[in-house]
Amino acid sequence: MDRLSRFFTWLEDRAEAPRLLAIRKALASDPSALRSMGFVCREHAERIPDRPALRFESEEVSFSAYNEGVNRYAHLLRGRGVQKGDVVNLMMENSPDFLMAQGACAKLGAVGALINHHLEGEALAHVHRESGAGIALVDRASAQALAPLSRELEGIEIHAEDPDASDERSHLRPLRDELEEASPAEPEIADLSLGDVFLFVYTSGTTGFPKPAVVRHLRFTAGGRSLAMLYEESPDDCAYAPIPLYHGWANFVGFAPAFHTGACFASRRKFSASAFLDDLRRHEATIFAFVGELCRYLMRSPPTDRDRDHGLRLATGAGLRPDIWVAFQERFGIPRIMDAYGQTEGNVSLQNRRGRVGSVGRSAPGAHDQLRLARYDGAAGELVRGRDGMLVECRVGEPGELLSRVSESSAMPFDGYANPADNEEKLIRDCFEEGDLYLRTGDLLRRDRASYYYFVDRIGDTFRWKGENVATMELEHLLNSAPGVHETAVYGVRVPGAEGRAGMALVVPEEAGSFDPQVFLAHATKSLPGYARPLFVRVADSMDVTGNFKNRKMRLQDEGFDPARIGDPLFFRDDDAGRFIPLDRDLHSEILAGSRRL
């Protein structure tokens, strides 16, 4: 870091250090602050029994009722032989029951494996088996997906809220009936340490099947308490997170801080842009925990004169893109936005505490050496090492892969994946000095002189064309501002006989059927160098996203620009004609034969 960078960082630290130091002192001076979820659940039921703990759509659950539900799940599981350290698969849509089952695992010292209820087929069977669980708790919607997998999951006892569970021919046990029979009395809480494993949270599985990342009680508890202090959260707040609870942002950024504070947590089974403002008003929400794509969906909804008629004081989450940040904040009148960066399996946590537009945050004062940006060669697909054999650190403003040091003195412990063998793929040794060890995030970021970081792209998404590296997210930021465009997803596709991958953009117009390819080309020509302009365009009514609201780019890359596989309108950038032209099967054949200039 050069002298000017150090000076800017010093100025920022002078302003931020007192606040962060106060958080650390508060955690150190309050022993109850680091009590595991099971103990906190019981204490809230005794101290604030009638205060609302959860609001889900039209349902409200007090801390007393929540604790009783947790106890019923705990007695059900203990009656089936679950003990400390045993794994319990939890496969449910967002609901009070999801969080009650999670709380039961905390009281028993069991490990809750949070299963993505959007999975199907072999991927779903795989995650159930690989967790090592002998029992699964499943809601009605998820039971339908599990029904065809009976033989593959014979070793797992499945308790499902399913209308056919009482059928003698079914291997499912009737969860709702069992809960009604279970005792609401306080069970004995397991003797556990904060270092014990609490949850398995599955990564998205962009390569291969999803893998379970380890979340210990310490991370859930200390993280929840720290974020609550950072958000200045009080028992009068209500945090609203309409994203899946099996995902880290809803559970750890939305629920955990609210729960440890004694505040209310609100959610819904599935995100709805049309219900967003009604939910905020009904639940009296003051904090909105988001992932960036939700904000884009909200911006696509028609403006109303009640867009600011709510009580939000803070929106916090990950992935709010710079191209809509200011417009989103102004339209909905949100006083403060705090974007962040983190990985469930990693030891990285950045918080944009000052709301700098476009930034994912900066490391805490005194912890700047924890993070490094290392130069990455996109063509070779590897980190760059200098003549001395060490990695080359990026200059200010230069994109590089974000690395986080793994050592006993690290600000956050590295817990990684449940299978230690999976961790080796994420670690790299002898980076900046012999013997050091760093976590590879797989993400390209850059930083400014004040040590604020900005997300550039996923390494797997960046592609190379005409001898140049193309960062897809940076292109999307620029193309999203094209007239008549709501959203784009940029990815690289293989063209036979051509080096690298050509750029292709899936475009969602602001209004169906209104896409003008020539206006889009004019915007791309004005905004982008030639190598970065999309060669192919695919027009769709909406994005195809995962349960975590991530674009399914692997599927798009696989389908490529083949009109025989794609029903959406396709266009090819004909540089000879200076325009986009429809891409049909004849033109596709010409491109494959190499008779069209790329």
C-alpha cells in the first residue's frame, strides 16, 4: 500500500475505530452476549414472552410461542434418538417452523443441515445423503420433491408435513401430528461450546453438487451480536428478509441480529415485489436485508405515490449494483444502505459502513493486512507469480483475486467445508512469504486509496476475447443503462475456430416485446470497446435465477447461440452491416462454418 493510500486509510480508521472498538468492548463485557441460540431462546421467553419474535405474512409469533415451538421440535428429535453432534436435515420453505427446527438443533447440540428446497432429482438426493443425517424434517412443499427419491433415501428417517404421510404405504412420518403430541416443556439444553458446529449451509454448487460449509455457534452468535450493534438494532426494530433462510444473508444478516437483540424478524415464503411495500407496512419493518437482484426486481415494479410510505431506516445485504444504487435509494427513500461482502465457507467479512456507492465495504481498522488482492491471469486461468516465486499484489485500482489470510491471528477463523478435502481447493500456500496460507475467494475485486473494495466479477464468469479480458459484471453495469433495458446477463460462449469466448448478453426489456437491437447496439458502441461489445444477444421476458437469486449462467453458456435449442429471439452483431440482425439456423450454420466475420 503506497503512502497516499495509507493516509486515506488512516483518516477513515480514525473515524470508524471508536464505533468498532465499542462493539468489541460490549461483547467482551457482556458474558450473555455470547450465549448459544438455545440459551438465548429460553431467556427471551422468560424475559420478553409477549414481544413479537417472528412475523410471516399474516402470522405473528411471540418469543414465548416461538420457544414452545422450538421445544416441541427438540422433544420430537430427542425422542427419535438425536443427540449432540448428530446431523438433522432441515428442508423447508421460509416459515416459523424452519426457525423453530433450527432452534431445536441449537438446544440439542445437533447440527442443522439447511437444505435448498429448490433442488430436485440427484442433486437433492446427494445433499441429503452427504450431510450424514439419519433424520430429516420436511414441510409439505418439499415433501413433493422428495417423494420420487424414496429408494435413494431409505437410510434417512423423513418426518414430513404431507397429507399422505399417514398412509401405511408411505415411508414418511406425519410431522404435524408428531409435533402436536410433543411436549412444549423446556428440554435440557446440551452442554456445548461456541466452537461446536451448529449448521451446515450449502454453497450454490456452480461446479458439481453443492457442498456443506461449516457454521459454528460462535459465528452465528458473535456475528449476530456484532451486526446488531453495527446496525444499531434495538428491540423496537423489525428486520425484514424475504430471501431463503437456507441462505446465509437471510439467516445470519436478517434473523441472527434481530434474534439476539430481542427484535422482531419478518419474512415470507417466497419473495414478491408486488407485496414488498405492503409487507414493510404490515410488519412495521425498519431494516431490510437484501440480495442485490431483489432491488432490481423492485425497481422494475411500477412507481407509486406510496413508495416511501414505510419505516425503513437501513437496507443491508450484498450485491446492490452501482447502476441502480442511487435510484433505488432515492425512489424508496431509504436513509442508509450498507452493502457487504462475505462467504459462508470463508473468513472474509467486509462492511460498507459509510454507504459509499458501489463498494462492498472495507476491512475493519487494524485488519488491512488480512486481505490481499493478487494479480490474476485470465488467459492462463491462474494467479501470477513474480520472479521470486511469490504472488504479485495488485496496485490501487487494479483488479485481482481477493485472498484472505488463514492463521491463528486471523480476524475470523476459517471453518471451511464439512469435508476437509474440499478445503484444499480453496487454499493456496507460499503467497507473499514462505509458509503463509491464504483462502482463495474466487472473486475479482479492486480497491481504492481508502481501502474500499469493489466487486468486479467471479473468476469463472470473466472470459477472454480478442486477446482481452472481459469482466461480465462491469459490462452488465453499463448495458443495464441502455434505453429500454431492465436487466442484462453477460457471459462468454464458444465459437468454433475462434480463440477465447465471444460475448453474449441475455437482455430483459423494460416492457415485453419492446427491445430495439439497434438502439442497444448504439449504446454498446458508445459505452464499450469493440472487444467487449456483445456479439450475440438473446431477448427474454425474465432472468432464470437460482433460489438464491443468482443468474444461471452455466445453462446459458451451455445453450450458447444455437436457435435450435433456444426459443427466445436471437441477434448477431453484423459488423459489416453495422447492425444487429436476427440469428436463424442458416446464419448459425454460416457462423459455425467460419464464413461470417466475428
